[in-house]
Amino acid sequence: MFLKKPLAALVLGACVSLGASVGAPAFAADAVADTATTAPAFDLAQDVNRVLKTFDVPGIAIAIVKDGKVVATQGFGVRKLGDPAPVTAKTLFEVASNSKAFTAVALAKLVDEGKLAWDDPVQKHLPDFQMYDSYVTREMTIRDLLVHRSGLGLGAGDLLWWPTTTFSTDEIIHNLRNVKPATSFRSAYAYDNLLYIVAGRIVAQKAGKSWGEAVQQQILTPLGMTGTTTSVAAMLQSPDHSAPHSKINDKVSVVKPMPVDNAVGAVGIDTNAEDFAKWMNVLLAGGQLPDSDKRLFTAAQGKEIWTPVTPMKISEPKPALAATRPNFYSYGLGFQVRDYRGRKLVMHGGALQGFYSRVLMVPDEKLGIAIFTNAENGGSMTALQWRILDHYLGVAPTDWIGIIAQQEKEAHEKELAKLGKEKATRAASSKPSLARTAYDGEYSDPWYGKVVIAHEGKKQTLTFTRTPDLTGELEHFQHDTFIVRWKERNFNADAYVTFALNPDGSIDSVKMKAISAETDFSYDFHDLALVPVKK
């Protein structure tokens, strides 16, 4: 998901989060240090337009609510590069992991109805559910599905659905049992998507219909979110939808949408600023529907969703970002919960191919902010979130746009230098141990399945058999390590492919690892344990 920094940064709302773009101007160090006194006054249109230019983002939609009222639902920029059609308050964006909150609320409604309890074992509702470890299988609860403490590693198993795969939802849930844990159960935070897919399956099962139909009936219709869809296919039928954009060779380009029908529950919502303002207002009202005595969910469930469960690591920011450091940081049910300038902040991020989004709410201030973009740049949203928050919290303006742009520029330059050093210090004159054709064949991983290496004329390619777009050419790097360069260049996820040999010279195993730290973590090549398929 994202030139692409780890989704973790975006989803966790880090100060300098993922971002494809680095085309920001170089700011002088002394200017960055003293921005708090030199920053211009807050002006939403002026700030967003500056962000569009600074971070090379085609379009942004903003929704702001305060005290139950809609302050702003507005679009900026264009839906698609090369097309003058503007982003509007009705323009649809894929919001990816900001869909997780809809799954959490759908489960909360089931708790209200007495159809399940947060601490029910998952197997009570999905008897065939199974994790790698039998103890975890037995002890995993509905709550555990939502709070990222299962023991799975960061983004483990995401290659089952990302990029678009041919696995069904049921196949993904079945293959989860073959994904090895990275830590012990409930011992550490690590963001995952697969367990939200499981949660989405439970929502569908209880409703007797698909996750999308259940969410439409139980949430979207009662809230009047008439433009929102639960599939990319439905979004594309709307005359007012945004195109996704990624960077290809450092140039922002239109790319094809990424259907994720098998991963709904984790990433299924496509929405617009007008609809999302309604969603935030109901959340901030603790489930109370506007101008009605009816509720979407009870106040008790509203409290449950925003209660911290899993502690998250707090990193020390650079001095220019010191004000953004939280004193507590945790994950609730479909939301991160932290503090900012003495207020509790509830937030989340989302990213899919060509789209990033972020949602922030300050419950005590009845303030909600949503930022949707049609580009892969987290810095654009981070800069805007602090600008808008500071304005509504009455804080003196800081030039967060300049600061974040500079931080992203420095981080990207550091990563490029690291990659340049790796290339310069490789054993360039080394040769593979075997003839190139000896590496051809089928390889299998316990949870993903087959990967094929084969020659196509003079080219040697690697193909993920269940992921149509994940195929690329192998080039030699050094010794028995190759680099696979994906044909879909917007993936920005080229990877090392390293072969280990047996004493007799036959291939024992294959390991993969993304070359750049800026590659989205959902390309979890490093979790694969590929071995040759015996014939």
C-alpha cells in the first residue's frame, strides 16, 4: 500500500507517515525550527491547496464536524490527472482500513442484540476457525479479532488478498491456520488485516447475507449514507468517483483500482465527505441518531469501542515534531486511542492502491475530521490533521505543512542513500551457483501456495499464481540472490529473492524480502517460507 512507506505509519497515525511523494521543497533547517511563530493563520482552502502542490497529490476531500453540526464537506483538486473534473463533497474514495470501524460497529450492534458477546470465543460462532497454535485457536475472542494482539506479525498473511488475489474469503480464513505467529498470544501489538476479515465473516453469518449487504442495512441506510458503497465495482458505477494514483518512477500516475471483495471487513468501504460527516457525528454522539430518539448502538457499546485495549509503542519524534508525541497510545475496537495536547484523540488511517485516508475525532470537543486523498502520501494528511486540530483546539498555528514536507524529504533521501550503498557494496562480479534454468520450477508456501519461476524466452520471471498482477522479471543481484522487478511498477515493491542450497547443490528453500523500507508492509514477502515442489 504505499513510493511507499509501511502502512503501519499511516494506520498508526505516525507523525511522519507513509507517503509516496517526496517532491516537497527543501526547507532550510532554521526555518523549520522556528515555524511556530512564522506559520500563517489557518485557512482550510489555502492550506489544502498548498498541500496538494507540496506533496504532489491530485485531489483531497475534507469533512469536518463540530458539536453535532457539519462545518465543512469540501473537495479540492481533481478526481483524475488529465481530467478537469473536480473533487466534490460527493466524490467517492476508497477508505481502506477506515472500514474497520464499520465492522466494529456492526459487531457492537450484535452485542446490543444479544447475538454475541465481546469475550465469546471465536469458535463459538465460527466452529471451523483455526489459528496456527491450538491454544490461541481455543482462546481467541471476538474482541481479540479487533485489537491486533493475536501474536501474528505486522501485516502477516496480507499477500492472501493484497494486491488483488483469486482467494475467496473462506480460503483466506482457512489459510490463516498456516500463518506462524511472531510473538506469543496477547503479548504485543502488531497491526493485522486477516482477523478483521474473520470479523467481517461473523457479521455476514449473523446477518444471513454478505458483509456489504449487512453494513448497508444496519449502518449506511439508517445514517442516510446514500452515496457510500461496499465494493469497488459499485463505486466505479458512480459518476462522481475518484481515480487512484500511485508514483511510477517518482511521477504521480493514474493506476487501476484494486478490488478487494475477499477482504471486506478490513477494507470494504468507499465513501465521500458528505456521508462520512454523518458517520462521525453519530460516533461522536455515542450512537445517537440525529433528530431522533433512536440509536445506532448503545452508549455502552460506544464506550467499549473507544476504550484502550492493546498498548502501542510510542516513538520519540524529532524536535520539530515534539508537540505531536502522545503520552498514551493504544488500540481499541477499530480505532486507535491516544492523546494530543491534553485531549483524548480517536483516530485511524487507511491505504489501498492509489488511495490514503485518515479520520480523527476529539470526543470531548465533539470534533471530527476526515481527510481522503487519491494518492499514496501520508505526509499530506499528517500535515493537514495537525493544522486542522490545532485550529479547533485554539493552538497557535504551526507550519506543519513545511515541517512534515521537510521530514519526508529527509527520510526519503536517507532511504535512497541506504539502497545506493547496498547496490554499490554488492559482490557485482559474483555469479549464481547454478545455471539460471536450474532455478526454474514451482515453489510452495504453507499459507500462500504456489509461486512459479520460469523462462519466457531469454527472460526469467517469478509469478504468484493466485495474484494475477504479481509477476516480474528476475535479475541477478549477487551470489544466489536475485531481484524481482514487478511488471506493475506502481507497486513500488521490488524484492530480493534468495536461494539456499543443499549440500548436493539442489535448492533447499527460497526467501524473499522487500528491497526498500518504504514498501508497504502488506507485501509481506518476508513471511513466506518457499520450498521446491517435489515432482
